[in-house]
Amino acid sequence: MASKRGGWIPQQHGAWAMLVVPLAVGLVVRGREGLPGWAWPLAITWLVGYFCFNAAGLWLKAAPTRRASFLPPLLTHGAIAGLAGVTTLALGGLPLLWWVPVYIPLLGAALWLTAHRRERSLWSGLCTVLAACLLAWILPFRTPQELIDAGPDRTSWLAPALFGYFFGTVFVVKTLIRERNKPGWVLASVLWHLVWAVISVAARQQGVAGWGWAAFFLVGAARAWALPWFGPRRGRTIRPGQVGMLEVLMSLVALALCLA
């Protein structure tokens, strides 16, 4: 437990699906055409980079007298992620750097919010979910220009679809914990999923998504209504483990839809 408190191991267990699913989607989709050598060091950069991000957040929030205790994990994870990042560029080429300007404002804003103890805010969730889901674009499309040139297709649809799901999960969790018993948040959560169901139907009409996505978001809307209704609204506590098991199942369905 001491190493965990020291910032070596992130304690946000709910973030793991968000970290791993877009990465897995990108690896599998790109792998269908032959996985490039830079894909694996990029995966290491991403995963260890999250450890570094977590340690940086703890360092920013800590009292000045405790900050030194978070430097070892921050520097260690930072060095490993940096080495993996350099390896990624060496194998994949400098054009990969075009994604950096996309990530800088997202990570910068997330760290700023963490430093001001607003890491649980909706804005922080938006930044981290966006950063994670973009990985489903980076592996299939080495640069943003490749994504633009490809146009709307089933591959380019995957990152937005994952964002719709994972950011919807942020709403759901808030209605069960920090914003429980607040009807406005439940309404926003349900509407978010319904809007994405409509978007999925439109994507289906354009031939870039299957009907499964619309059904998936409708199930998400039902989940967004049912969990607060049968939990906090009835005076019952829904344990994080119960929510986590449901999210694992939903994440696996989302992964299956992406790879179908």
C-alpha cells in the first residue's frame, strides 16, 4: 500500500477501461493492414505516460513538504515514457509529432484542473476522455492529415463512438456519487446517451456504423436512468465494485462493436 500512496500505482481503477479499450482498438484496426514497428513503443508511451500523469497530479496537489515523496515515481515514469516516445518517433517518423498540438491543451488543462483540486470536475473528465479516445485515431492514422484525407469511414467513426460512451460514463458515475439525487444530472446523462443513439443512426445511414451502436447507446440511456433511480433515489447505495462490473461489461461490448 505504501507504493500506491507514493504515486507509483494509479488508484483510479475506473480509468483502466478508458485507457486500454481505445489502445486495443487502434492496435487491432491498424494490425489488419500490418502493425508498424512504432505501434508497440507508442502503447508503452501511452500506458506509462498515464502513470506519469497520475504522479504529476499527486505532486501538484501535495503540500510543499510532501512533494518530494512523489518525485521518484514522477521522474521514473517520465523517463520511461520519454524513452518510449523517442523510440516511437525513431520508428514512426517525425510526422507523428503533428498529434502533439492536439494533446498539449488537453493534458495541460487536465493538470491545471488537478492542481486546483478540480480533477473530479466534468471539464477534467472531458479532457482525459478525449485524450484517451484519440488513441483510436493515432494508430490507424499516423497524422491528423491522414485522418482528414481518409474522410468519414468505419475506422474514423470509432474514436467519436468511444468518446460518446466513455464520457457518458462520466455522467453516470456523477449521478451515483457527487451529483446523486440531482434530477438535472440524471436528465443530462440520459440525454447524452440518446443524442449519441441518434448520431449512431445518422452514422449508419452514412454507412460508417452498424445498427449495434444505436442499440448500445439506447442501453446506455436505460443504464443512465435505472442506476440512479434504483440506487440513490430509493435510498440504496450502489457500490463502486457493482458499477465497475457493469462498466467492464459495457466496455467489452463497445470493444466488440469497434472490432466487428
